[in-house]
Amino acid sequence: MSGYIIGTSRTQSILFPELLDEYIQADNPVRVVDLYIDSLDLQQLGFQRSVPSHTGRPGYSPAMMLKLYVYGYLNRIQASRQLERESQRNVELMWLTQRLTPDFKTIADFRKNNATGIKNVCGSFVQLCRRLNLFSDAIVAIDGSKFKASNNPDKNYTRTTIKRKIDRTEQHIDDYLKELDRNDALEDAQDDGVPMKEKIERMKEHLKKLKTLEAQVKASPDQQVSLTDPDCRAMKTGAMNRVVGYNVQTAVDTKHHLIVAHEVTNARSDRQQLYPIGKRVQSALHRTDITAITDKGYYSSEVIKQSHDIGITAIMPKTQTSGNAKKGLFTNDHFHYDPEKNVYICPARQELSHSLMSGEGEKTLLVYGSVKTCKDCAIKSQCTPSKLRRIRRWLHEDLLEDMEARVKSMPDVMHVRKRTVEHPFGTIKSWMGSTHFLTRGFKSVGTEMDLNVLAYNLKRMMSIMGPQELMAAMRNA
């Protein structure tokens, strides 16, 4: 005896062959994928070839192809060539696809040609969660994260980078010309002139291409050009770091940490993103009264007002744009507004009355100040170096004051935001690996993100309810 557990002989015949279904346990997640996709009306969701043709060579069912992709994204197998290999050796995939093994081109084409259908499937799972009453609080945390695009940073050009490349190329040409002059002065180096001239010509051709790119950069609305993926953009990810990619926005339910809505953008900041992602949340939840928690990167008074008008209650910390605090001067926070008198009370307990109205872009501002009050003020040196201190108040400033009061009444709200919305980003990026997006362009990248969000929500629901309970809920929903 060997003293070890003995396996089954590879050459042993089996009188009653084992069923493939016996290899898949009742609570295996692959059964959830199978049941969920079989419950969908793929024709209504917009999938191509959802009704089989009775002529010509039969094709693969879109349900089978979708199962293949959802399984892949659940298990960090996202590339079409990897899915092709796994379908030939993975027992779970053999069970799921009924031993069908499409080639990588067929797999890749399915994702490319069914962007609308895949987006609708992602949305339909959110609707399933809504029907299960998982979004009853209608409170979401919103954030954006930068994902790398399939575009080498050296193939992204801004006004700064293109100027640096042009200057460097011109300097190289100048150096080569000087070296050529030195070689011409030496009788024994005359044979080296031909290859040097060829090198200069190549550099001049490269310079010509850079000049053409410079014109394209200047003509671009955001002063950027990406050669590999035209839709991606260079974005800051910190004080000194940048990434060439996309800014993905997500809204995550604070109760169950499910992604309610998402959107792929190439906006370099989150400043204008509250309103569009908020509308997506309203559409997903079938209700207008929602609460959105964000960080200060979303702070824009106009967007807050625009969102408030459609029923979105924003909770975010106020940004401090004034430099008075660093100078040791009073900031606007030291001035208290009295709505009954329509005056501001300054730190010296004096009233600053409404003096005039001004405009800043599309904003209407009310200006408060008093020359008489400031002239004889004992603490004026702590307030302003000017003749008087002016306080500008937006016409809808009460909305910002109400929001600030909400933040102060909820001291842990920013911790709630962080632990809610940043975990899905970390999980999805871990699944995607260091390269993030594999495809290019808004349409294809959006489809990739739809599949990642669908996989995340599926795994999250299986964690919350358990695979068998989730399948029972699907049957009854």
C-alpha cells in the first residue's frame, strides 16, 4: 500500500458513464448564470440572431454566447482567446455551453455586435434587484475612477507633450547637422556623410508628422489627440500621476453595495457628472426622489441646483476656494446670513447689507457690504486689506446651506461613501488586471464595463442571498 488516497485509473472503463451534470453542484454559481440568462427575452433586449434562421448554416445561440461571456467575467476570463481555450477544458463551461466550443473570432464578434443587448441585460439585473425590494432606501454613493485604456501613453498627445516632442526632434536635427559639419571638416570621415544625411531626412519626416499632429491637437476641443483609441483621454490620478483612459462613473446602493447605475466618460474631472449619473439612477429605480452622496470633487453649485430641480438630494462637503485662511484672514464661513433681515453678520457683530447685484457666468450674485461698518472696524486687519469686505451670495445659496447642514448632521457620511463606492471599483479593477480595458472606443469599452458591472452585481447578490436562494427568487420574480 502506498499510504495515500488512490485515484481512479485513467484506463478503467465505466459501465454507467457519469453525467456532466453530476460535476456541477446544486449551489454552483454557474447554475445561477444559466437560470438567469434562460429567463431573459433576448429578442426584446436587442440581441442579434435571437430568432434563428431556417436557411443557411446554423449559428450559435445568443443565449449560449452570453452565458459564456458572463461566466468569463465572473471568473476573470475576459479575452476571447482565453474563453475559447476555457470552453475546451473547463468542466463548468462545458456544462454551461453544452460542450459547444466557438472560436475566438466568433466570441469577439458577439461582444462587438451586441453592445445594446448586453447593456440591457445589465440593466435588467438591476430591475430584478429592484423587484426584490433591495433599493427601498434610494440612497446611493456616487464616485468616478480612472481606468486605463488600450492606448500607450506615448500615443496620447496634448499641447505640452507635442511641443516637448517637437522641441526634442528639432534639437536632434540640429545636433546631427552640427555633427555632419564636423565630419565634413575631416577628410578621413567623408564616407560617414551619407548615413548621417539619411538619419537627418528621417528626423525631418518625423518632425513633419509631429507638426501635423500639433495642428490636430490645437483643432481638438479639449486639446488632446489619442492615436490608438481616439476616445480616451489623459487624466490626472494624483498630484504627479496621470493615466490615459476613461473616467467611469458609478452609483452604488449604500445598503447592499450593488451598482445601481454606471457610465463610461472621458471627462477629466467629476465636476459635471452628478446630474447625468443621477438621472440614470432615477431611471433605474423608477423614482425621482433619490439621495446622492459624493465627495467634494463633484461640488458645482449650478449642477447641484440642476440636480435638485429633478429631485436629487445631494450630500457632499463644501470646497474651500478662498485663500484667506492661509493669509490668516476671515473666510466666508465666519459670516452668518440672517434670512429675515437679508443681511450678513460679520465677526465684529456688525450687519453687512445688500448693496448691489452682479453676474458670474450664468450665476446671479448678490453682493453684501458696508463702507461705514468696515471703515471704523477694530478687527478690519483680520478681515480684508481692501476698503471694505464684500460677501457674494448666490441667488440659490440656500440650497448649498441646506446641503452643508445635512453634511454636518451626518458626521460619518463620508465614511459611508468611501466604504460603499470604492470597494466595487477595487474589485472590478482587480478582475480586469493591470491593463484594464481590452477594447477601444466608447461603444466597445462601454460593453466591457457593462459585463463587469453585471458580473459584480451577480456575485454580490450570490453573496447576499446565496446561489440557491437567488435562483428561487429569480423563478418567483
